[in-house]
Amino acid sequence: MPLEIKELHIKINVEDTAGTSKPKTGGNWSAEQEEQLIAKCIKQVLRVLKDRNEP
């Protein structure tokens, strides 16, 4: 029997660490690659929100 997850709640704690000279980006990505990833994420979130609001 397949299991379908309709909602996923994620909770994170963010700590401010003083003395860091460079923010961590999670990899060796260029600024352009990060922008593309963010744009894709935004599109997916907007699509999900649109699907939720349509009958």
C-alpha cells in the first residue's frame, strides 16, 4: 500500500555565529547557479500554491 505525504512541516534553528568571514553556500556553486536554483524553487512553490487554491 503506497503512502502519500500531502504536507511536510520542517522546523529549523538558525544560530548567529560571530566571526565568520564568508557565508556558507552549501557547495562550490557560482552566483549564477545559486540564482538559477532559487528561481526554480520559487517556481515550484508558486505552482504548489496555485494548485492548492484551484478547486
